[in-house]
Amino acid sequence: MRGVTAFVLAGVCLYSGAARAGEFDPLGGFSFAAGAAVTLDFESSQLPPPAEPLASEPKRKAAADALSGGWVLELGPYEEAAFGVALPAVLASYRVSVWIRGGEAVGSIATTYDGARRDEVATLFPTGRMTSDGWLELANEHVVIDGARGVAHVSVFAADACEVDAFELVVDGTATTAPGRACSGLAESAVCGVGEVCTWGACRRVSGWVPPIPSDREKVTDYLGNRIKFFFGPYQNRTVDLPAAEVAIEAMRNAHDPWSYWNGFLLALRRLHDSHTSSGWSPADYAVRNPNPIDVCFVEGDADWSQNSAPSVEGYRDVLVSHAGAMRTLGLRAGDRLVRVDGRHPIDWARSLIEVSWSLLPASNHSTFASLAASLRSLVSRYAHTIEVVRCDASGCGSIESIDITAAAMLAPQEDYQTGLCDSRPSRHVPGAPVDHHGEDDVFAGFLEGLPTEERLFGVEWDSLYTTTGQDGIGPALTEAVARITNEGATGVLLDHRRGTGGTLAGPQIIWDYAVERHPLTFFQTRVRAEDEQPSLASGKALFSAALAKFEVDEAGKNGAAPVPTALLITDDVSASDWLPLGMKGAPKVRIFGPYETSGAFSTRLTFGYWLGLNYTLASGDSFVADGRTLNGFGVPPDQVVMPKQSDLAQGKDTVYEAALAWLRSQKGDSP
């Protein structure tokens, strides 16, 4: 006999339960809800096909203890099952559920309308109902589907091996507005309803991305707020940003719909303004693909050629086109300028998206916006109505022109387009580096292209610093590139790390061992007490000294390092890529070039999540230097500030690279 109960997660129950769901009789037998619109228990060997083909067909397995009937779907680790749903030809609100057993899996239902690309996604979360033999219900409520226009399919992705059974679609309310109504950018999203956000020119029901409001709202809100209060570690960001995050937590107590409630928690995370803290991702990020990719990359710079037509805005740098692909560029090219988005400076507009965008990428410091500039193309594609640009060529720039983003041609349903990387590099200068900026996490090394052979100036371009031992990840390739500097007789080195995605300290150490003498660098301390606050300089200095005496301080470099003159290029650098220039700062033969300081993410991060559906990270700890300062929230400034110039970009020049190259040439007499 099977029993059924409600389980509790983290001390609180997230679901109140819903009427009309599948029921259990006194002996534990399961039956679908009376009047269910759709049911499926996998008894037939022919599953309804999904909207898109899978790499492999789901496997059915006979099971005497199946929840319904005698068959289940069987999934291995990282396998997916998907099947179509024959929708009733009506507009209605549904409770969608499926049962799993044996491992963690996430379910979702995706709906495509009018033959277009996938439009709507709802994630299925644990409801608290679980049987004595291990069946766990995943569901979501009030999922609005227009069956007269839409085609739906269900997906279950397993993180661990599991079984799947008893899918059910039950009407749980009426719907008055159809999904996918047209809208013109986030700024004009008043036409969208509660739980909807205007993206890619349509009102999308983001309420399905999150669970219902928990039945014990106050306890859950306290729990989530305390998770931030107790775990978030960086001192400067706690002082400056934690109060605004706590305001967002308090607003959750009065939220009237699931999206407002859960997005309130994620908004609190975003308000912490930290590169190691993110409001995460949901299955919708993978299920709903960008139907309007823009293959144009932007950087902050100096619009020296277009100041007359569009003066700079106080408090922000100008936004310029760094490089563009061959297609889907809106006709933009290097040197053009993005002046405004929906009437606002592009960075100011991007910062305003904090209220709705889960994917914003802030710097830990409060003065640089390299990550926002790099993400503008995706933000504009998703949320903007109109942009204003100035087009330029080698002879100069024109007047301001407006472009309607919502009028751009969307990709066909099965069409795919891969954009290049926005890597803060207007051009590539090392053999093998892709001129179209496709590909990432590779190391490119060799003598700089376009220079006389006798100059023997060597270049390395790379992004990731992830390696745990030096023998995995980026370690072997980066070690080989550094060895070539000496082995091939370079007289100067240009290290282009303008897209520094971070990693571990074992990554920078490969560069430090070549470039700098061994010296103490930072002491990292995790947050251990809720009452810990910013220490004084004297306390921080004493802490560092005590750690140094106990050999707990991270060191950079090695004794006897003998570098040739070395230029390091920085722009969008975070985490281990913050530590890289910190360890090289002040070294005799090193000079750092860039438009401004690095992100300042001198912490580590803890990863959290709720059932694969709400996943997020929190920065933990902070780093001390010898004089007692904490570093998180303060980036490493370049030795020579160099801002990309519009006039250079329009003429095919890379301003930061050219400045570094000039310095290397000036150091020829200093090289061994």
C-alpha cells in the first residue's frame, strides 16, 4: 500500500496544494483528476512527438510500482525526455504536473504560437506531495495556454537518473488575455498584464518561471533575507548595497503575484552590485532562444568624432561599436556610436533593467560598466523599442539616426545564428585568433601580426584563467604560451586579457611566475559571523600580518623571474582576472593598459538553487592586502589609462593595443 504525504523544504512549505490535482485512494492508488484536460501515463509505446526532435528517444520501462499503469519513462544522468501535448482548442489557465522518482529532475512546459519560435515556458517545481515509495510531484499553477493557436511540449531533464510518470493538465481558472500580445519594448510594456514582461516585441508570461507564492510567506521571506544577510561577504558592497537589497526583501511580503514575489528576491541579489553575485538562470533561459540576435559588440570609449551631433552625457562614457559580424548588424560597423536606447544613455538604460532582467552583469566596483557594455546587444534585442545611432566611416560621422528594433526580421522557427564574442577587443593581433571573434576559452600565442620580424614582439590572447592544478583547464595551453616567450627569443610581450572571465588563482600564477618576483599578495577570509562588519585599517593590517606569519597569505610570482618588457591589456576583467593585474601591479618591467579599473571581485562565490529552477550565486568573503584594506568593490586601475577612440575604430585601429605597442617599442633598450 502506498502512502502520500507533504514534505517540507528548508523548514518551509512552498506550496499550499491545489484542488483538482490527481488523487490517491485509501490504499494509495493514484488516479488522474476527474475532468483533466490532458493525461499521459506512458502506457503506449508511441509518445506524442515533441515540437523539436530530441537527440534520442525517451526510454520506457515496465514498472510494477508505476504511479499510473505499468510503465514509466527512464532517464539517465543529464538525459531529457520530451513529448507533445494535444491541447484543447481553448484559452484557459492550467495546473500542469508530472511525477518523478529516484533523482533530481526539472520539468517544464513550452508553448509555441502561430508557427513561430518557442514563446512561453513554465517551470515545474516540487509541490510538497510525495508518496511513501518515492514519487515526487512537480507542478506549476495558472499557466495560461491558448490551445487554439499554440503547440505545446513537455520536457523533463534529469540531473540524476530518475523515472517519470503521470503527466496531467487540469484547468484551474479562466484566462481573459491571450499570451503573446504585441508590445513595443520594455518601456512601453503597460499593455502587458500581471506576471508578464515585454521581451522581443511580445508580452511573455514570466510568472511561469517561478513557483507559486509559498503558503508560509513570512517564514520563507525571512529565510531568503537571512541567506543574503548571513552569507553575503564583501564588506564594501555590504555597506553600500545591502540596505537596498533588504528593501527588496521587505517588498516580497506584500507581493500579489508569484513573479513579483520571487523576482523580488532575485532583485535583492542584483542590488548587491557584485560580480560574484547573480540572480541566476531558469530553464526558460535555455528553452526560449533569442529570435532577434544582433551581431554587434559595444565598448565604452571616447566619441571624439561625433561630439557636435551628440555631446557626451555627464556621468557616463560614450558607447561605441567595437566590431560587428557579417549579418544581423543593423548596418552598424566599427566606429559607429550608440547614442540612446529608448531615449536614455545606453548604460543608464541598461542599469534600469535591474527590475526585470535576471542576467545583468554588474562590476563589483560602482564606476565601471564594461560588462554592461558587452551585454548591450542582447539587452537591446530583448527589451528595446528604438535605438539612436551615429554612423561613421573613415572620413567622419553623420547625424543621429533612429532604428526600430521591434521591426527587425526575426529568425525563422528552426533557424539558428551564432553571434561572435563581445570580448572588448576591436581586432585580433595574434596568429590563429579568430578575426570573427567566434570561439572562446582558447589561448592564442605567437609573434604579433603585421610587424617586422626583427621586432620579435610576442602576443598572448586569452579569456579564462580556470585551472585547478595547472595541468587541467586552461593551464597547459597558457603554460606553453608563456614558455614560448623565452624559448622563441621575444624582446617584448603583449598580454591581451581584455575579456577576463576569471577562474582560480592557479591561472594567474602561470603569468606571475614569468613576470614578477615572488611577493605576498592577499589574505582571503570567508564571512564567519553575522555581526562581522568592515574592519578598521589597523585591524585589517593586523589580520594580514597574522595570516602572513601562519603562511596563509596568497603569494604571486617566483624568485628569479626575468621577464622582458610586458604590457597587460585589461577592460572587462573579473575574479581571478582581477587578481592577475593586482599581482603584476608595480613590477619593474610590467605596464598595465586599459580604459579603467577591473571589476573588483576579490571574493569567491557560493552557488544555491531551488530544484534546478531558481539558481543563483552569492559572493562570500573578502580579500585583505598588507596595509589593511579590503579589496572587493575596488578594481585594479591601469598604469596607463587608454580609452578606445571613435576616430581610431572608424579607421580600423585598436586604440588600447596601439598604446601598448608604442610602450613596448620604447622599452627595447631595457630588454635582456
